[in-house]
Amino acid sequence: MTRADLLIIGAGPAGLAAAIAARQAGVKDLLVLEREEASGGILRQCIHNGFGLHRFKEELTGPEYAQRDIDLAADLGIRIQTNAMALSVTRDKVVSFVSRQEGPRQIECGAIILCTGCRERSRGAIGTPGTRCAGVFSAGTAQKFVNLHGFMPGSQVVILGSGDIGLIMARRMTLQGARVLACVEIMPYSSGLNRNIVQCLNDYDIPLYLSHTVTDIRGTSRLNGITISRVDENRRPVPGTEIDFSCDTLLLSVGLIPENELALGAGLNLSAATGGVLVDDRFETEIDGVFSAGNALHVHDLADDVSEEAARAGRAAADYLLRGGQKRQMLSVMDGRGVLGAVPQKIAVPAEEDVRVRFRVDRVYENAYVCAHAQGAVFPRRKHRILTPGEMAQAVLPKQPLSLAEGDIVISIEGEKER
Amino acid sequence: MTVVTCIACPVGCRMGVETADGAVTAVSGHGCKRGVEYARQEAVCPMRIVTAVVRVRGGMPLSVRTASPIPKKDIFACMSAIEGIVVNKPVTMGQILIEDVCGSGVAVIATKAMNE
């Protein structure tokens, strides 16, 4: 068994940002494991523009955004082992992994940052009816085929789900010569960015069917058609509203699930709201010296936010290694009215700095306030013209009132006025 | 009047843009100032960055983009030009692959590096 002070699992945007921050904070013995053949994670296949507007004040494509961190990591001499897949993590921080070059290996680690990303919900997870024919892909799989391998998965396409990946793929398939017949969304609103509705659907006259879902999938060996139906307020299909489409491809863009098999194996608990592990304001999990960041912790909309959070996890891991773990008094962060999956779930007091809590809202709110309440402390509230489930919201808790808080901190949405 | 959906935030204001002889005379319906410039551009000549992949001799596809936005009406002509080329390795990130794509004066550049 070999040893590493810090092991980071995953070399996507989170793993890279965490590694860079940890090295800059003084961690010398650091290894990053990546199961793919190259670093960059999901950004490798996200060839569209729109990355880096916050962090670099430039509009980059996914590969360009990733390359900035890959180059910086290389300049800092950070070791990234590709084609190396972590198989297990134990409570006492022993990581087993396997690589083509070295076979199975074990590493004893001083600290670990889990940056394992997320995966797509599949057909089985949403219980679509119909036959089990070929031609039903997750949108991200289609994206990988088209952008990394140069294969088109089909020519007549319907997309279920209007999240950003689905919208991006509607445009991508159209530009590559496919005909995208419809984008179908079960909710009465799209969870994608307005920008993507306009520039991926409207630009190409692709109709968006809100409050609709797929109610039949037909085909023997290959998909040859689907049926969609309108749904009522309880998301149940309404008989008599069926529309048939002839198509050879159905892309599913129906949500992302944090990938936490390694965390579960180590005995960590997952949040029902986020699907990620529970962390404190330093992104440390319930196991001392094990941290989590990126889409493995909770699914983000922006790579920029992932990099920012993961860098904090990297600095915290460095601090843990260089100064040792400290016992700190913790307050719980609770989801109040309208709030789902606030991260972090614990905040140490007295606070070391302002703490940013990120979460999603449960529906669309207009002219509402993001509030935080705790006994003993008064937090500033912030008004938002609009809050939608498709865009991650945040509450910044300033260091000063935070240090006065004595009980649970409840984040909530309040004061909504009718337009 | 041209109707433009704002992309600056999730509100998605529907803005009306009045034009006369190809020049914008009035913008209405905007909830704040952020989308006004976008609306003026959209009504006269919408512009987009185009991203795609090109074929590489003896290699996997290479991701590319236009170096800056091109007129929306030229997107499919731009895609045809991109599909028409095959590049040789090695390629550096930012390398110009097409000097002036379909007369827009804009280059198509590589968005990743590819070694031999």
C-alpha cells in the first residue's frame, strides 16, 4: 500500500479546482484519479459556449474552460492519473482503485475529496411505457456520441425534458442535420435557461410542449414512433390529448443524480433533497478529512459555481492536513418554506468568514425574499424579481450575525407579492 | 414590430422593438436595462457563436467555434463550411482552421488541442 497526503477522486471541473486550491494552499503530496482517458470531466463533451462568464468574464466553450484548469494544474506539477477508477473508499481513508497500467492498487490517504460528479436519470427511473426498442438515449450519451466520437444517434428526434442538456442537444442535433420534432416537458415551465430556450429551440423553430409527457414508445428493433399527452396539475396524462410523432430517436433529459457509490461505501449518509452527502461550511463530510464538492455534492447549473465551491473544499482539505482537524461547534441549516436542499447542511460557529448557502426553490416565485432566521441573529434578506427551480438560488450569511446564532438556521422564501 | 424574448435572466421579458429602414426607433416591454442592447441587436441582425466538431485525419473529432458571433442567418452555411474540412494533427487550442467563414469575416478556431 502506498500513501498520499491528499487524494482527489475525479478530474472534472470540481476535482481540478480542488487540486489547484489545495496545492496553492501548501499541499505537496497530492494525487488526482480520473477514470476517463483525459481530464476535464463532462466539460469535454460540452462543446457549446457559455462557460466562464462569472469566473473569467469571458464566454468559453466547455473544453476551453477545462483546459485553463488543466494547464494551471500542470504548471503547479499536480499529478493526475487517468484511466484510473476508484472502486472503494473506507472510513479510515484507504482508497482502492484499478488502472490499466498498474492493475488494482490501494492508497492510504491523509485526506480525500470526492469529486465524482453526477449521472443522468435513465428511462427506468421515470417509468415510461412502451417497448424496449433501440433509439432511446439519455441526452448526455447522445452528446458524447456526437461531440466526442462523431456519430449521429438518429435523424428524427424527440426530446423529453427541457433541462439545459436537452435544449443544447436539440440545437446540436439540428446543426448536424437531424430533424428535432419537439421538446416535451412535464412541468408547466422549462427548467432550462431562457437563453437556451431562445437560442436552442426558438432559433430553429422547435416546438416546446409544456405540461406534456411521453405516454407511448413504439418500435420492435428500432424506435419508430412515440405518443405524447398533456398532463393535469397532478402530472397525470389527460386522455384524448394524445399527439403521435414518427421518429427514430428519443433523447431523455430528465434530471441528474449525484454519483455517490464511493461515499455510500464509506458509510456516509445522503441527503434526500440533494442526493449528495451532508457537509459543513468547509465541505467536510461526516467523516473527518473526507470532503465532497461539485455535482457529486449537489447538481449545479454553472461550472463557475462548481469551481468556486470545490476550491473552498481544496483549501479546507489543505487546512485539515496542515493544521489537523478541529472540533467546532456546529449549527444545522434547515430547508424552510419553498427551499429544497440547502448546502451546506452544517455551519460552524463562530464563523471564520461569510458562508454562502446554495439551494433550489420548489416552484416559481416572483418578487420574493430569500430569508434566513436563527435564534439570536438577524440576517439581511434579499429581494429577487424571480426565483425558478431551474436556477440555483443562494443566501449569503455574513460572518457577524452568524457568530451570534444559537440554534438551527432556517432558509426560506417569503413575502411573495402577486404581480 | 419585432418581439424579442430577453435572455438576461429567468423573467424572460417579451420586448417589442420598432424599426424603420433597418434602424431601431423604440424598445418597449423591458423590465430592466440589461436586455435592451440585446433586443436592438436581435431586431436588426441577430448574432450567434456557432460551435461544432470537425473531422481529423486519423483522430477523433475536434471541437471548434466561431471566434466571435456571426449573423444567425449564416449558421447553416457556416455548418456546411465546417463539415467540408478535414484537419491534420497536431492542432493547438485557438488555432485558426477557417480564416473567414462564409464571408462573415470571422474565423473558425479549435477549442481544444490535439497532439500527434
